[in-house]
Amino acid sequence: MVPCILPWDIAEATFKCGAFRRAFFEDVDSCHRQCARYWIEATKCEWGLLHPLSSQSAEDWQFQIPVFWHLDDVQMAETSGAPVAHTVVSWSSSLTTGSTGLTKHVFLTFPRDDTVPRKTMAALAEVIAWVMTAMQTGRRPAADPAGIPMQSPAEEFAPPWCFSMSGLKHDLEARVKAHVDCKTYNHNYVCMLCSAHKHMQCLYMGDLRENAYFAKTIIGDTDHVRLYNVSPWLKVPGFAYSRALYDQMHLLYHNGFISDFVSSCLIDLLHHEQVLGADLDDALDEMTSKFLKWRSEQRRYPNDSRHDFARLTRLRIKWKGDHAFPELTMCYKCGTVRLFMYFLNDFLTEHVPGGTRYQQVRALCAWSFSKYMEVLRNGRAVLSPDEQAEAVKHGQTFLNQYVVLHQHCKLLRRKLWKIRPKAHYEWHVIDGLRSSAMNPRYGECWLEESLLGQVCKTFSRCHGATRMAAGLHRHIRFLIDIWYREESQAECWLAN
């Protein structure tokens, strides 16, 4: 048996200490309205119509809190010195992006098993199916998955609130393991949602237009079950394959789409156009100084400004000449890459007049992405109709202009503006906004990655033989401290 922190215990503890609404909602004054609006939006998609809640009255939806599950691997230090990979499973409300300690909840951890990963993932999915079946009723289960009676069976844990499955968050590597995908970024057919191909011209994954031919081959959730039916997570009530969410943090910034944009733009500006002089090394150093000055003066993105920034060099953008694509090395964190993209948008607007058509397209590409992310950043879990239309417009403009840049440099035999499978996955994210107003920002794993760091720090201090149990005990003490502070704040708020 693997020790775990049962979700209804977390819900009950936060409910009793007054931290419940802060833990599961962004706007604590409109909780019922947020839940109802979320499920109303879900019914506009196929997965929402297949969800168990679709058979309930719409009045009951205001008490059903949507839940994301997340799984990923983390390296934990051993006494022998060699790190061991552990899988961390956590859950959170789909309606908040609040502080990590309060809104992200560890369920369990276990050593990663590469020998029988399918069996391990199937067992995990069965346990989470048992959890969500109980959470959806708002009552503790009568028995555990083995049939052994539970303490306080059928007792309500946070009346009148219930919890329902809304989606699964993971990076691409964890996605393949979780769903046993047969079409991934390592295959020629790169996508389980459509027939996009790495090389086939008519189904080319790099065709990022709205009416790309592979868009005609997209399959729905019902057809996906009929054709594949391999994901063990399909056992979980409320899960459909379309709710295996793409994490924009990894798609865009972790050796992804925007990382390629930044590195290509730097080479384009500093090597081919020589906007800061003929010597590339000096130009990269000057660009670093400009970025650091801009970062110290700007106040729009304070969270991304805390990381150290390694000065730009040929080595750190992997520039080997026009015969190979430049790439940012992993020394740049995702938040730093995102911030540098915003800097490039300002730099292209202010310092590089769009003289040629190519330069105008490049500036438009950076501006469109910045506007797209601004809409998502300012929006709630469900976007308004105007925000939804704006996000689709700017996101699709960014994709279209990026393809134009790629094709232009291809004609010039320059290896710039690389198109990876991650670019195709981002196309699916933007395409999903056409039919659903659910904000993809809430499916990103920024806070989950922060939780992984915290879990790794806590669990690595425990002895390997008792790590899974002792680490959870330490984590619970950490949570109690957070809840105590929340209770004190709630009492002060009520008193005033």
C-alpha cells in the first residue's frame, strides 16, 4: 500500500478552518456562479455532454467544483547520492491559480516504475476513479478500493460542496506514459487528436492555418474511445481524452515554440541584420544589457523578473551557422523565456522600424503573441465572449505569421523559425478556444512545478525506507501552518 492524503480530508480541513473558498476559488464572493458557468460552458463540448454531471439538474452544477489532476516525475536525492525518480500526483480546483501551498494538494508519491508502467498507471487510474466517484457525491466512500469498510462512511465532508473531474495536467513525457499514446512527438504521426504528420505534405504538422487539412481529420471523444480506448484514465468518471490538457508552459517556453522564436529572432536581428553592430558576440552582450535594463524598469510582469539571467552567448543559443537551427539552452527558465519574449516585442516596436514586409511580419508575430497571452492572463477560468474572440484572433495571427517567417527563411536556405510538434499542439490549444471559452492558462503547470520543487525539498530530507509516509507527514504539518494563517485572516476579516 502507498500512503496518501485523501482529498476529502483536505476539503474537510479547509472547510472547518475557513480556508475552503480561498483554496478552491479565485473570486471568493461568487463561488456558486463560477461553478455553474464552468459546467454550462463544458456542455458546449462533447466531453461535457459525456460527463456524468450532464444527467443532473443545472441547479446542482453550482455546488460541483471542477477538479484538475496533475502528475509528473521529480528527482529525489538518496542517501547513496544517486537521485531516484518519483512520480508525484496532485489535484487542485480548476477555478483558481492562487498560491501553491493553499491551492495545490499532494495526493501521493511513489518511485517511478519503468518496468511495468502500464500496470502502474492502470492501478493509479483505478484509485483516482474511486476517489472521484466519492468526491462527486460530496460524501466519504463506504469502502476502500479493496472493499474494506472505511471510517465515517457516507459522511459529508464539506456540505453542500462536491467535486467533479475536469481534466488531467501533465507535460508531454508524462502524457505519453499516462495515456499509452501510440502517436507522439517521437513518431511520424505526432498527434492522437488528428492525423498530422511530420513529413507528409497534405497532412504536414507545420501547416498552422485555421483551415489546415489535418483539421478535417480531428476525432471527437466518442470516436477516440472507439478507435483507441487505451488510456487507463478513461475509467475516471468525467474524463475524456480531449481533457488530457496541453500545458502551454512546456509547449511554449520549455525548449518549445517561443524558445525557438527568441533564438531565431536574436540571430535574425544580430547576425543577419546587424542592428547592434557587426560582431555577434558584442551584439549578444549588448542585447543582454538592454534586456536587464528593461527588466529592472518594467512593472507589468513582476513574477517573471525574479530569476537570474545568464548573459547571451553563441553557446547559450546554440548558434553553429545557417546550417542548423538555433536553440536556447536549458539554463533559461520558462519564466525568463516568457519575459524575454515580451522584451523582444517592445524592442521590435521601438528600435527596429518595420521597413520591409519581412520585418513587419516579424514584429506582428511578436505583438500578436503578447496580446494573446495578455488576454489569457487577464481572463478568469471561463473567458467572456469578447475575450474568447480576442484570444482566438491574436493566437491565430501569431501562428500564421510564424509560418510566413519559416517559409521565407526556408527559401533563403536559413535555418530559422523552427517548427516542432509542440507548435502543432499549440494549434490545438488555440483551436479549442473556438468552441470553448475555458481559459487554457488554468491548464498550465506553473504552480504544479513549484509544488514539485517543494515536495522534492521536503521528501529528500526523509530516509529512503520511510520517505513516502514521513514526507507526507511533513507536508501535512506544512499545510496545517498555512490553514492556521488562513483561519486567523478569516477571523480578522469577519471581525471587521
